[in-house]
Amino acid sequence: MTGIVKKIIGSILTIAVVACLVFIAFAVIPGDPAVAKLGTQATPERLAALRETMGLNKSVPARFVEWIAGVVRGDFGSSYSYSMPVTKLISDKLPVTVILTLYSFVLMIVVSVPLAIVAARHENSAIDRVIQILSQVTMSVPPFFGGIIITLIFGLWLHLFAPGGYVSYTIDPVRFLTYMLWPALAIALPKGAMAFSLLYGGLTTERRKDYARTAYSRGNSTKDVFYKHLLKNACIPVITFFGMALADMIAGSIVIEQVFGIPGLGRILLISIQNRDYPVVEAIIVCIAVLVIVSNLLVDILYGVIDPRIVSGDE
Amino acid sequence: MSKKKNRDFNLILGSILTAVTTIPALIGLLWTPFDPHSMDNSLKLAHASFMHPFGCDNFGRDLLSRVMVGSATTLLIGLGTVMIGVIIGTFIGALTGYYGGLVDDIFMRFNDVMFSFPSLLLALVFVAIMGSGKMQLLFALGVAFIPSYVRIVRAEYVRARNMDYVKSAKLAGASDMRIMFVHILPNIFKILLNSVLIGFNNAVLAEAGLSFLGIGVQPPDASLGRMLSDAQTYLFNRPGLAVVPGVTLITMVLGISLIGKSKTVSGK
Amino acid sequence: MKRSKKLLVSALVLMLTVALCGCGGDKAGDGETITVGIPQDIEESLDPHTALAAGTREILFNIYEGLVKPNSNGDLVPAVASEYSIDDEGKTYTFTLRDGITFHDGKAVTVEDIKASIERCADAESGEPLVAAFSNIESVTAPDDKHVVITLSSADTGFLSNMTTAIIPAEYITGAVSDPVGTGPYMFISRSPQENIILKRYDGYWGEKAYIANVTFKIISNPDTIVMNLEGGAIDMFPRVTSAQAAQLSDKFAIEEGTMNLVQALYLNNAVAPFDDVRVRQALCYAIDPKEIMDYAFDGRGSEIGSSMFPSFGKYFMPELNDTYNQDIEKAKALLAEAGYADGFKFTIKVPSNYTQHVDTAQVLKEEYKAIGVDAEIELIEWNSWLSDVYSGREFEATVIGVDASTLSPRALLGRFVSDAGNNFVNFNSKEYDEAYSAALASTDDAKQTEYYKQCEEILAKEAANVYIQDPAELVAINKKFTGYEFYPLYAQDISKIRPAK
């Protein structure tokens, strides 16, 4: 148990470090956002007034303390380009990205695990070879190209969905979810192929180990051995991968949002980066960091459940 | 993996696929059938022909020439990224792994934070700080890839510093620098090579992704990601404009990952 | 364990079924809702008086009205005012408030609201008034609760075109009301940044009510997906598609052809080297052929321009200026050599990435400039950065953009080139021009005034203030479910005229 507590404290520390780094990175960038915003309409009085509303009139350390205090309360200040609190700006968009990521994650598991089992149980058969080749190719498809192909085939040729026909989850959750299937698929397929290949590798290696042979020779049925022992052992490296995949999927969703016209965190992040709307960029990075770190933590805890030796041992 | 024959099937196929994409790209650096930027109104969205085997884009620019130049750009940015990542990553990893201590602890905590961040996102943050463009992209991606190499190299150095050959070199009076880079480095070469291949693939995909988002290579310069982005308008009537750069990208990545998987390189 | 496998398979099947069933959910074609794609988010405040971008104004056109408003012929017709009279001198303008006209919140429009709106735009306290021409206003008075009288300091017969300035509630100006409220045919419902703006028909509208009840303006920041959005049914209409995009559309769509009413040009920052040298600017003009740009980016559509004026302005437009610089590579090279740039030079064109037509134009320009040894680098920037860096901050060398006219007065196009104008983003500086322009303002005789405006246009052409290209063709892609799209001689999307096809 202490292992988990230690991990949790570690994660909180890490989040704090990320938050500090993010603030410092954007505080040292040259250029005055107030000047940029006012442009030629800048008079000293207007500048001073705007600096005050933007909170730029204080020293960097003072702003830092204020910012951190705000972040703890979930307040990231005000956006430069939209005069609204950053929290309000991103709170509608965060669920979109989280749902897309989780959706992709579930799809990845749904696709990879059964296929790996089927392929491993029929090792060296024709079906195994076909799945192998498919996974090898799928692995190399970047999500945005996968997205374009999905749009072309399922959207424009087969009319299974309307490209760009995103509906917000607040308006119609069912249509939201049906639309999200396609971008989620684009993200999930390459990751699923990697998960497949890891799990498959694990299963076939475990099968050759002594304990499996002993179990077989003791007359246990093939299925029994397979599901009781092999799968559990083969899962351990795959779970590490799942953790990393989850983080990658968050990044992947940023690109995919652009292909499928989804106004999620990714679009706001991209536009804010280009507009130098730093409070928004900072908030989104911190949010994503929290998502990444929490998912890593969950993986660690999951390890503990599957194999108690790992968490209690040293890193 | 499951192939039991002596012939290294993955290496052969991987090399072929890599060659198919990189050789035209390398040629593209010196020569292309047509000027990849020169426009021709009569060839707007022209279909494939003998002169233009892949057809032309919406400005009548030869698609083959653009794919050649575009893959070269993608390839070079990928290479540059890996170089930055490997050189700086190896240096930091070697020092922290070899010496250990408090500096190592602090560095590793920092590194782990960076590592847990998806590299595409890290690169986006750097672009946010430095602005967009080809060189900025190269630098951003390079820096974003450092942490993964630090991690790998450090682990190897931690292991190596207690090995007999290192101890005996120390006794023989070799300097730390010599031990680090002359004695240990060649021994981790194989592990490094494999991660270089994986890293190269990730870099290629990240470059394509960022250029696709319009943050990397600027028009009219070609890059595979940029071309894919432009092709979306013509997807329904001229899917070839998307398929050609897309398949090139996949082939490139597939080829290199097969080489990385082969027995010769992975040692399995 | 076997069960879990079954579970996984059935989950997969379930998800696919849901997806396949959901796909039938094409938008109900009841004609009650239209979704219009727009290339950028509108400005944050939705304040009609401070909006800079044409893209914001064209949407606000549906929400706000002035005392008068333009119709699709370019004539000014009474709106918030039911009638108006101008004294012979052109100094006193009297407006009669329309009976029973209400704001979207149901409150009646009062003369106080009119007074407050005009005074706000005339207020010169923080530099320049919001509407530059309002500096000429001497007083705004309301003799009774039906009339407003505007008195000018100097006579101006063309002043009426400025009275399209939106009338908003006085409480809005004092900050008591923050929701955008106007008198137009549509009222504002909600917005979601980078996602959409939703409007609803205002049933208390004084004039002919809109046909379609709900309008969603959907922001499509990635122009590469416009065709997919249209074809897939996600949007019903997109104003200003490129001809290449239009050619990709199926026969589900009608392409309405008009003109954008823009001065599209390669705008040069006249204050930075080498563009501070008129010979360099002229060389850049000689090097290009607007026809070629139209061919590549617009399939040959568009009308050539030679100065900051476009054909919709009728008598003010001078077609003869189109030939000031016909393509002549040798002459361009000679001019460059004379200016000391015999080996050419390098410069950066900043282009807003959301406008395909400008990005395409920049790509053609880059090719054309190769011939005179000038290396133009293209830098795509986000729309808001364009506004803050290029337009407001004037930190650029060159940019491709289309400048629109906010009113139907030539002032709207020419006023920005006066040396000290706040919106002179190209830093054009010519004494001769300033004199001609103030002479035009001062003149009360229409023919004389037109002469002076034309003189201004000539100076812009001669001095090669910018590399003028064209007034681009406006291609509006609209689903055949709808009909009735109307073009305006200025930047506006009037949704209230659109109706279901049957």
C-alpha cells in the first residue's frame, strides 16, 4: 500500500513541476502581449489599462504566485484573445478530447486483444499470417492519414457518416458518440496493431516456457492453460504499453480533431499557440499533463493488482 | 519473429521498402523530372499520364516531383531530429548514468516528466515558444526526442559502470571521458541503433503530423504532411493526391520498422 | 474468460451498429435550419462599433442595423429611421425614428439609443473616433422623442453612407447589457469559441421577416475540409469557395457567382526597406500578371484592379489604372537594378492560413517573382495573429489580403492611405495624396469630389503603394435545398433573404 501512496505523492509533485516549468517557459518569451493586442492603437494609458486587466503590471514572481494560487483553485486566468476565463473556455472542450481518447483506448483493446488471442492460438496458420501482415502495415499508418482514408471510404464513398458533421455532446450525445467512432478508429488502429504485436509476442513466448509445457503435460486443456496462465503473464508488458499509448492518444487526438473538424482541446490549443494566447496554452498543457500523469498512475496501480511484486519493489 | 528460416525476411523486405522510398527522395535532392514548384495552368489536377505518372496537383505541379522533394524534406527533418536527440541524449545519459548521485536524481525526475509527455505535444510547446517554420520544427522535434534517448543511454551506463571491463579500465588509469565514450559507448551501440530506428520513425510521423497541422513546412515547399493536408479538398474526385504521399509515408515507416525488427538488428 | 471474449466481440458489434444506425441522421431538410460555414471565428466582443474584420461584420449584418442600411443594389434604404431629410447644404441630417421598432430584447428603440450610439462612435477622447468620418459631427440632438438631428461642422453630401453605423441600446454602451442586442432580422443566441455562432429569427422584426428560423455559423478553420463538410452535409453553404473547391462539388450544390468586393493586393509595408523605395514597389508591380493569378487560383474569374477601388463603386472605379503596370520583366529588372537590387532580394509574405484564395495567390506570386530574382517566402499565420501583427502592429514586409469597404463611400477604401490614418497599415506616406484626399473631403460639389477621389486613386497607382491584383470572384456554394442568395456591393451575408427551395 505504501507503494501506491508514494506513487500518488510523486505524481502530485510531478504535476507541480510541470506547472512551474510551463509558467516559466511562457514568462521568458520576449514580447509584450498587451502591445501585440493593441497594436497601433497603443497609447501609454491604454497600454497601462490593458496590462492591468491582463495582470501583466506585476513582477514575474508575483504573477507566478498568483498563477499557481489560481491553478490550485482551478482558475487559469483570462484568455487574451477571448475576454473570458480560460476555465470557461476549455471546460466545454475538455470532455470532447477526454471522450475521444477513452473511446480510442477502448477500441484499441477491443481490436487488439481478441485478434492476438486468435492469432496466437493458431500460430503459423494462414489466419495468423494474414493478421500479422495486416497489423504490421496498420502500425505504420499515421492517424491523420488513417483519418483521411476513413473519411474517403466510410464518409464519401459509403456514406456511413457525414464528414465534418460533428454534433456537440451537449446537443445530442448519441450522434456525438456515433460521429466520434470514426476519429477514434483512426487513432485506435495503429496503436491497436502495436498492442496486438506485443501481446502476440508475449503469448507465443510464454507458451514455450517451462510452466506452460508442464501444465500441458499434466493434461490441462489447451484453453485452460491459455487463459489462466499465459494471458495473465503476457499482459504485463502490454499494460506498460497501454499507459504510454494513452498519453500518445491524447496527442493523436489533437491532430485527428483537425481532420474530422472536431472543436476539442486540440483546436483551441493550436489556435491559441498561433495567437500567442499564453494563458490558454498554459492551461491546456497543464490539463494534458494531469491526464498523462494520472493515466500513468493508474497503470502503476493496475500493475499492483496484477502482480503485487512490482509496486512494492524499487523502481 | 516467427520466421524460423535462416534468411532474415524482415531485413530483406524492410530494406527493399526503405530503398523504394529513400532512393527517389535522395535523387529528389539533386534532380526531379520537373521543377516541383513550377506551375502549369493546363495541367491543373491532370490525371496520370506518361509524362506525369502520378498526375498533377491543383497548380499543375508534377506530383511525382513533389513527392520526391517532399519525402526528402520529411526524411531530412527526421534525420536531423534523431541526430539532435541521439547526440545530446547520449551525452546527458552517459554523464548522469556514469556518475550518478544527486544531479542524476534531479535530472531523472525532470527527464521522466518530459518523457511521459507525448513527443508531438512537447514539440508543439516548443513551437509555441519559438514560432513555426522548418528550422524551428527541426529544433523543436529534436529537443522533444532527447528525453527518450537519455533514458535508454542512462540505463545502459548505470549497468556498465559496475562491469569488469570498466573497472579494469579504471585501474589502468583511463580517464572518465575515455571510459565513457571509448569503452562503454561501442558496447551499447546495438541498443542505441534499435532505438534510433524507432526514434526515426516517430520523428518522421511527428514531422508529417505537425506539417499537416500547418505548423511545420510552409507552402509552396513540399512535405508529405503538407501535401496530405492540401489533398483533402480533392479527396472525392482525386484521391490520388492524398494516397500517393500517404502511401509513401507508410512505406517509409514500414520499411524502417521492419529493419528494426529483423534478427540482424534486434538480435532476437 | 471465454465470456469476456464474447463480451468484447459483442461490444464491438454494438458500437458498429450504433454507428451504422446513427448515420441515417442526415440533417432534417425542413428548411428551418441552415448551417453556414465561415473561415474564422468572429471577434470576441461582437461589438459592431469596434469590429475590425470583414468576416465579423458580414455576420453582424444580420444582427445590427443603422439608421439606414444598404440593399443589394447598393442603395441606402431607411432602417431604424423610417425616413430622413437632408438640407440643401448637406450640413443638417434629420432622421425620423421608425414606429414600433424594437431591440431583440423586446425594448423599444428610443432616440436616446440612437444618440448614444452615434456619440459613442464620434467620441475622439482616446485618439481617433470609432468611425473616422464622425469627426465631422458637430452635434447630435433629439428635439423630440421621434427625431434625431445630426449637424456637421462642414458640409458633406456623402455623409449618409456612414449612417449604416449600428444602433445599439444605450445600456449596452454603459456596460449594463453585455449580450449583443440589435434590431436586425436575426438575434444572437449563443457562441462557442472556435466552434459556432448561433442565431435565431427575430419575430418582432419591423421589416420582412427572415424565412429560415435558425442559423448556425460553423467555424471551419481548416480550409482543406470545406469540400468534405459541404459534400458530407455538415454545412449547407459556404460563401467564398475557390473555383478549385467549387469544381469538386457535386450537383447537390448551386454555385452563385458574384464578386467579393475586395481590393485584393500584395500589400507592402511602405515603411520598411526595400519597400520604402518606390522603384522596388513598381518593379514588383511590373513583375506580375493578375490574369495569371486569376487563372491559377480562380479559374480565370475575377476583375483586374489597378488601385484601391473595385468595380462595384461605379463612377469612382478607374479601369484605365489596370494598365499602369503591364507585366514587363525587363523593366522590373531595370527598376530593381536602379534601386540597387540588381541581384534581387528576399522578403516574407505573411498570409492568413484560413483564406485559401490568398494563400493560393501568394504561391503564384512567389513563382512570378522568381523571374526577377526576388525570393518571396510565404509564412502562414493564424487570423488573429494577422490582425494583431500585420494589421494593428504593422510588423510585416508584405501580405496578401483583401481589403473591404465598410460603407459605400469611397472614403472607406481611400481613407486608410492618409499618412496619419490609424488604419494605414501599409504606412503609405505621400503629401500629395493627403492633400488630394482632404480636398475631396472638403469639396461639396459631387463632380469635383469625384475628381479628387480619382486623383487619390491615381497617386496610389503611380506610387505603387501596393501590388494591386483583383477584385476576386465570389463563389458561394449553397445546397440546392435553399435558394434566394443575394450579393451585396459590400461585405455582407444576408441570411434573411435565403429561403427553402420549395
